[in-house]
Amino acid sequence: MSFTLIANLVLIFAVLGVVILFLRRLPEAIEKDKAHQEAETGKEPFVRKASVVFRVLCKKAWQQIKYGTGFVARKVWHFMLEAKDLKQSQILANRVARLVRPAGTAVNIGMYSSLKKADRLISEGKLLEAEETLIQVIRKNPQEYLAYEGLMKIYIKQKKHDNAIEILEFLVKHNPQNDNYFAYLGNALLSTRRFSEAADAYLKSLELNDLIPARFVNLGLSLQGAGKSAEAKDNFLKAVEMEPGNMQYLLILIDSMLTLGEKEEALEKLKAASEKNPEDISLKEKLSQLEH
């Protein structure tokens, strides 16, 4: 037992001793006060004076007891923390970790710290160190999907798309309700020109969440790459309808319409957009190309 623990124990018992001594001396104090009051006046009945003195002293005694009890409780709490070698900051860390994990799942503070370290290393561009950190996490916790997600981000940054695809296929297999994983898989497959597989991945992501216009654009690009230009156009149109202020989506739609031989319709749509956005240079340049 350390010197600090012994000192805490001595302090706790000392405070308890003071409280007990105070309570034992309380009747004697009341008796002395009674004699003093009788010597001073000798007029009021003793019972009335004694009751007043008793209430005052009891109030003071209760205040001291409350303070002493609270002080002792605090010292006992810190003593228990030290005896378990558990600091206040570690308790807080456990509470924070529980917030980011499903209910009923055991918290591993070491793993949580490793994941945060990997995130920091990725943000600093230290991808090799981050990769090694995440691999260590997976070795100890093979079902820790956040570690796989971190590796996927690293491989995408490194343009190691085959590695990213392998990890993403594992993630979507074990997390079939995660629309983001399917979208990431579609991105990786599209980057490697595996258009049909990319389209399937985007379709699954949209089945789970159809509120993100960019996914319709990426699905359209995948279908276009797979030779399905008409289906691609429909998805580009959907994205433009969802986000009419995005001129990049509009230009992709215009190019798709031109591919399908719909030059007049594309020109009309482009003129209407240019009138609403007269300062947009990209629209002016595209309109100039079509008119000459």
C-alpha cells in the first residue's frame, strides 16, 4: 500500500473521530449553557431555555456532521480510485467510448485509442504508420469494422483500389444495411472501370438511401461505361432534379443527351439554365460550343 493511501486512511479515521467526539461532548455543552443562562437571568423557566439552546446546538452539530460526512465520502471515493489504480480521466474515457459503440458491447480503451491515433495519422498524411496501427487493431479485434474502414480510406488515398475493393467487399458482406459502404465500393469499382459491378453497388446504396444526388450521378456514369446510355441519362436527370443549382450535374446531363442525339433538347435546357445563371462561365462556354 502506498504512502498516499495510508495518509488518506489516517485522515478518514481522524475526521470520524472528531465527529464522534463532538457528539459525545454535546450533552455536556448543553448542561454548561443551561447553567450559564440561569446565572444570567434566573427568570425564564429552564425547560424553555433548554429547548432553545438544544435546537441551536443541534443545528450547528448537524451542519458539522454533514460537512464531515461529505468530506469523508470524498476521501473514501478517491481512496477507492487509487486502490483500483483508476483515475478520473479513465472513467470519463470509458463513458465517452460507450457513446460511440452499440449497447451491450464491451469497451476496449486501448483499441479506441488506437483508432483515434490512426485517424490522426491519416489526417497528417502518415499513411504507412496509420496502416500498421489499424492492422494491429484488426489482429486483436477481427470484427472491429472501424479499423477496416480506416484501411479502406488509406488505400483509396494511395489509389490501391484493389485493396480497397477487397476490404469493402468484406464490409458490405458483414454490414448489408450500411449504404455508405456500398457507395464506397461503387466508387472503387468505378475507378477500376468495372462498370457493371459499380452500377450494382450504387443501386444497392440507393435502395438503402436515395437522398444523395451524387450517387445517381455515379450510377449514371457506371451505366454509361457499361454501354447503357439511356439508363444513364435517367439517373443524371434525377440528380439535376434533386439539386438544380449544381451546374456540374447539368453539364453531365447535357453531354449524355448529346450522346443520345438529343442536341435540340440539350440546347434548350442549356439556354434556360444560362438565363437563370448568366454569370456561370461553364454554361456560356458549353452554349457557345453547341451554337457553332
